[in-house]
Amino acid sequence: MTVETAAARRTVIDLGPDATILDAAGRLAAVESPDVILVVPSGAPLTRNAVFLEALRRRAGDRRIVIVSSEARARSLASSVHLKAFASVSALDRHELDATEHLSDARRAVMKTMVRPAVPRRGISPLRGLAVFMTLVMAAGILLAIVAPSATIRVAAATSTLGPYEYDLRAGPQGEIKDATTLTDTVTAQVKGVATGSRTEDTKATGIEEFRNLTTNDIRIPVGTLVQTTDSSPIRFLTTEEKILPRSSILPPTIGTARVNIQAIDGGPKGNVGSDKIRQAASGEYQVSNPAPTTGGDTKKIAVVQRVDYDTASAQADGPLREAGLARTAKWNGDVSADKETRVYGVWIKQTGISPPGDVVNTEPKDGTFTITATGTATAYRVSNSQPQAAATASLRGELATGMTFDNDSVAVNIVLGPTVGETGVKWRVSAKAQQYSGVDAAQMKAALTGRSPDEVETVAAARGFKKLSVETWPSWWPLLPVLDSRITIKPEAPVTTGAP
């Protein structure tokens, strides 16, 4: 709506809530009053940028334009381009009254009748047609200024360290690392034990005893005939075979003799006696003597496996079984058909069987050692080569503060403990840290930069925790950033890291 006050020769133009610079320029060209009051609703596109108001002021030429808006930002932008601005028409009237003049009831009545509808004009004069044309040209220029320029702004955020945090990670059944495969196989191992029990075994000495007949009769020498040494503690021997001792004769003089095998009654080395020591016979019908020493008498210690020996060997079965399991793990890792992007961690052994005690207890091993067989189940886990780093990185991401961006290239993961393999999987304790930086609100930053000088980008970016890297405008000679948000591109980049955090 347009109203004109005759007394003040001013025109009040009420713009709609969607009024643009083109709407305002067209309404301004349609009136010829020296004073024009533009009533602009809050949020109207006309008051979004100072460039629009500056273009409108220049379009007015020598005429005075006053902006009336309830929006403080709109009034501030108007003042920045040297346009007077008031919150309401009443505020404008109060400002232009003489502050010393008494505001009587009559003057108030006059103020209420100051505004009257403008009389519509008929026809368009040549001068007015030229003005409309110039307005359209200016509007086209303003539109070009709004739509044509573009800018690309690269910024980098300030960084801070995330962590370090320690995590206990597990690959296996119900573990944090889900891509692990469980491998199992049966393994066997031989376990050696030492027999600590013993018994003694005596060996009896043997030799040959010569009998000499003292009679003229044949004498039968039965098995078990006793002969012994002449010592005070004689060593006794028995014949081990039966023989006939031939008779002796006077004419011609002949001595009947016979040699008979003998064995000591008592075992042990004491049965080993020298030659001609066994001279005492049980009968006076013959004489005896040993022509050679007796030999073979000995006492031996025989090893015997006791139950405690078996229990000791059984308790040591875990070591050999683990060695067998590690050998199986090496084969799993060397499997040519397996995924080369994985690694097998092993091994956890569960003993499933062992030789029964009856197989070895009370046996007498010749070398004093015995062997039992243990069986068990070997369990290992095939895990991706990217673990546990990937799981640690995922856990570290969970620590990220709201509004922050995670810098993948700065992640550092250190193994504190492990890997250790158990029934439930492979376990690690790791320490992880990384860099984080503020996420850019591109819409907010673009709104703050519209219509500004490129030199102001650094200040605007710094106020939001970012560092300006570069500003590229098109065309390059254009002095201001675009007035439309859509013509500005914000490219956030990860901070440049000089090394691991």
C-alpha cells in the first residue's frame, strides 16, 4: 500500500514480507515524492544484505529514503549504508517534531489526519517510461551482482588430542572383534618320566670245582654237593650238575678226578673267590679245589616306576601338548589356501586324555625312563591383519566429543599386553589416541560471510575456531563475496599433522 501526506510531501510505502530489492525499486520508481518511507516487515529479503539497501539508496538519487522496520538487524544494515531507520512511523514522527513544541490535543489530531491515500495516476509519461527502463536495467545489474559471483573458501579446524585411552579387546566368540574364525584340531604329545623306585637283584658267582677220589670205588657226585672255602666265614658253593668221580688205583697208581660246575649259594660279589680257595669238601672220600677263580657274582639296582613317577609325568603334559599345538598353528599359518589378509593366533590347549597308570606303574625300564602319551584339543583364532588396530580405532571414535570430527590419519595404537590366547579368544590390551577437530557448520559460516570483503574471511573463520587456508572468488576482480549463500562453497580440510599424536 502507498499513501502520500500532502503537508509533508512524503510517501509511505508498505512492503510485503517477501519484498525483494526488485519489488522495492519498482515501488520507488512509481512515486515522485522527495521523501519516501519504506515500511519493511521483519525478515523481508530486502534487509538481508547491506548491498540491497545501498543499491536502493543510489536508485533514489536526491530523494530521501527512510527505512521503518521492527527488526534491529535491518535498521543496523540501513544505518551502515547511510539510510535513516526507525522502529515505527510514530518513532519517525516523534523524531522530526520540535522537541520544544508542546504536543497538544489539536496537534495529535492533525497527526492522525496526516496520512491519506495517494491518488492513482493515469497513463505513463515518456519520462516515467525512461525511469522504468532505467529501473529494470539497474535491477538486472543488481541481479547479476547477486547471481554471478561465486567463492570457494578452504578452512582448517583447530585440533586437540583425543586420548590416550586403554581398551581390553578380544577376537573370538562374543568378542569385540567379530571377524575372527575359531580353528580346532586334536594333537598328541609324548611325555617322558623318570623311575625313582628301585629294587636290588643279586647274581651268584659260578666256577669249576675239581674232585679227587681218595678211594678205589667210583663215587657219585650229585647236584647240590656242598663245597666251601676254608675261611673263618666260609663262602659256600653247590654243584650244579651230577657226575661220577672215577675210582683211584694203587697199581698202577692212578688218581680218579672229575671237574664239576659249581654256583655260590649266596648272591653278590662276595662269591667271586680266587683259585684254589674252595678246598673244603663235605666228605672225606675225596678232595676238592677250584683250579680257576669263580666269577659273575654281582648285586644290581633295578629301576622301578612308582605311582608318584606317573603323576609327576602327567602333570608335565601341558608343555609338550602346547609345543604340539604351536606346531599345528604354524601349519595353519602356512596354509596356502587361507586368506593372506589374516593371521592365526595360537594356541589354547585342553587336555583330553593320557596313558593310564597301569601301563607304566611297577614296570622296570632298562634306562630308568618311561614314556606316556597325552592327547588334547588345540584351539587357535584366525584374525584380520588390521586387528586389533581397527577395533581400537572404533572404540576411540566412541570417545569423540559432540561436534568434533575424527582425524583418521592421526590414529596411533600401541599394544600394552598380548596377544594372549584362551578358550574365549585372543586378548589384547591396547592404548589408542588420535587428533580431533571442530566440525564446520557450513550454512552458518556462509551466512556470516555473504556480502563481506575477502579480507574479512580470516576474522570470521577464527571466531568459529577455524583457520583460513585460501579464498578463491569468481570473477577474481569482484570486490565482495557473493550475497547469496548458495554461491559460497566452504571446503573444510583436516588439520595438517606433523607426526603421530
